[in-house]
Amino acid sequence: MKLSSQIRPISYLKAHAAEIVRNLSKQQEPLVITQNGEAKVVMQDIESYEQTQQTIALLKILSLGIRQVEEGKVLTAEDVIKRLRDRREDR
């Protein structure tokens, strides 16, 4: 993905909004909108956005798991199975 080809000024967005929306869905690449020469907004299609959010959520879960392992907050599979069986028997 080469962002340099996906940069447009805000005036282009105003004049070509419908075309931009169509292209975002087809290309599934983000579009950077500039204002006064500065990048201000990134636009992307909803499918790519949802995929990005899912990826971020998974990375957060992985990070939390790694941190727990590093802090020694882990149990063996045997201990987990025993706890689950004990809970089931307590019901």
C-alpha cells in the first residue's frame, strides 16, 4: 500500500465525494485528506475499518497474554482442568 498516491486536498473531497466513496469500497486502500497542506483525516471503507478494529482487539489480547506470562500469572493446563471439574461438581 503506497499512501503517497492516496493523498487528496479537502477541496477534492468536496468536489468528488461520491466518486471517493465508490473508489474506497473498490480499492480498499485508505485515502489521506489534507487541509492547508497538512494531513488531517484518513478515510477508509467500512470493511477495512472493521478488519483493522478486529486486528487491534486481537493484538491487545495477545499483549495482555504475554504480559501475564511475563508476570508469572499462568496456570498449567492440568490445574485449569481440575478447577473446571471442581466447579462443575460444586453445582
